[in-house]
Amino acid sequence: MATIKCGEVVFSDIQAVLFDKNGTLEDSEDFLRSLGQKAVRLIDAQIPGIGEPLSMALGISGDVLDLTGLMAVASRKETEIAAAAYIAETGRGWFDCLKIARQALEEAHEYIGQNPSPLYPGVLDLFELLSSRGIKLGILSAATTRGVEQFVTCYGLRDYLELEMGVDEGLGKPDPRLFLQACETLGVQPQNALMVGDSIGDMQMARDAKAGGCIGIIWNNNLAQVRGADVVIHQLTDIRVLTD
């Protein structure tokens, strides 16, 4: 087991660290904003007038993405349902609404591109450090499992990771059972695992699962983004392993 320190906060008896992907390891803000904007345009082309309220619902205002909003933190399934709910206000049947929303998001993803967004600074160095100390690493993301796997493959991270977990159906953040499932897969107890993420959902999930700690990372100054974190950092190199 390892002792990890962030600022003045020390986490003891740590065997595993779980990372969110979007906004934590991957600078995905531009991608998510563009994805949402394209999907809105596709839906608005079929249902004129829905574009502006749907953009607001997704957390997009002009060219600004709300990093606490739906597009930034929700799973693909949750985004589809939210978009479908706005479409349903036009009087269409629910299954038709879901189909329109799903097809728009899929087409938008194909249009924007499949390549993952850039890594944030320090990811590779941190993974190398933690794995060299025998700490198990995993990704626990609200993105699809396919998206997580593409990200890991693109940046050659697989040798560091023992878990590549996304949200496809069923449980989603902030349900603590998601964190518990990840810990079970890694073979560790939740009290011996840390969560590193950039959203309230990451923090709430970890706290409700009785995790060993939750580290909020923000690449800006929006502390509200990670409310509930045990400690807030602004760069991944703030995570240090103490020598035994």
C-alpha cells in the first residue's frame, strides 16, 4: 500500500487510483462543445425552433461550454434522453424522439471525428510514477466504454491500466455502485482507492462509496465544479507518492 499526498492532505493505505477521463486526463472541452453544437443543428434542421432551448439544456451558450452542464458531465445515454425530452415537447412520440436524438448525436460524433482530444500535461508522468509504486490504475468515465478504449489505445496507456470502464447502459455517475464495481474489478476495497475527477458527480460517487479519498482537479478557477472533494488540485503533478 502507498501513501499519497496532495498539498497538505495525505491519503494512507492506497492500493488503487481511479481517474475520470473527460476534463481530467483529456482536454475535451472543445470536442464536447462542437459535438453538442453539431447535434443541435441536426435536430433543429428536422424540428425548426428547438435549437436554442436545446443548446441551453445541453449547457452550451454560444461558443461556451458549461463544465458543470449536461454535455460536459453526463453519459451519452443521459444526453440522448435529455435531448429526446425537449423533442417530445413538440408532440412527437417518445420512441421517435429517442431515435432522432440518438441519430443526431451519432452523426455529430462521426462528423466531428473519432480521435480523442489532447492529453493534459502530466498524465504519462503520473501514470508512470503510480504504476512504478505498485498502485493499480483505472479509468472510470461517463463516456462510453468504446470511447475509453479508443482514448487508451490512442495514447498507449494500456500497459499502465487494469481497468477501462465507461458507461453504456445501467448505472451512471454519481451512483456509488459504479465505483464499487470498479473496485471489485481491481480487487481492492473502496477505502483503499482514490477517485480523481473534475466534477461534482465524481466526488459524490466516491464519497458515497466510502472511497479512501476524492481528488478534484480543475484546470481553471471554478471550485464549484468539484464541490465535495477532499482536496483540489490544478495540475496532475500535485499528486505525489511519499517514500515509505
